[in-house]
Amino acid sequence: MTYRALLTLLVTLNAGLFSLGAAAAGDAEAGGKLFTKTCGGCHSIGENARSGFGPHLNGVIGRQAGSLPGYQFSEAMKNSGVVWTPETLAAYIEAPKKVVKGTRMIFWGISDPEKIANLLAYIETFKDQ
């Protein structure tokens, strides 16, 4: 197993310890409000979403990191080997630079599991767009 694959597996398992139950219990409405305040300056999501300073997040669940066409990702993101699941997103939202070392995303992270669960519940409502 390569180092990158092992790291991805460990991050996924670690995040899964708290986020599987939390994601199911998340409040999408509260997550939408938090998204607007915390993520909306760089990312968009929803019917008219498009990439800007950050990539749009429609359909991010299940997507290979760094693979959205039309967005210039860092080499670190493109080569991370990460697939965005609720667990890997939870870990990334908590500490982006721990999940993808060298990411260009400038974000301090969110440590509150309830806020992360709410954001995930909101993002999951756009998984099929």
C-alpha cells in the first residue's frame, strides 16, 4: 500500500469515528447558513453554482479531489488520492492541511462536530447536481 493510500485510509477511518453519526444528524438548514458565512466567499453550491476563487461544490460527494473540470487545483490537491466522502470532507473541514498537505485553501478549519455535521448535511443536498 502506498503512503498516500495509507494516509487517505487513516484519515477516512479517523473521521468516520465521529462523522458518520454526526452527518446523519446534521441540520441542513443550519448548515446552509453556516456555508453562506464561512464557505460562501470562495465556494458556491446549488442550481447556479460555478467555480470562482474556489471550486463549486455541487456533486462533491464521491468526487476525486482535484478533478473538477475547469478549475485550477494545486498539484497537492490533484495528487492527494482523496475521494470526497462525508468522512473525508469532515476531516478536511476540520483541518484542511492535515488531509491535503500543500493545499492552497486558506481556511483555519472548524473544530465543532455539530457545525461540521450541519455543513455536511447541507452539502449532501447537492450531491446529485
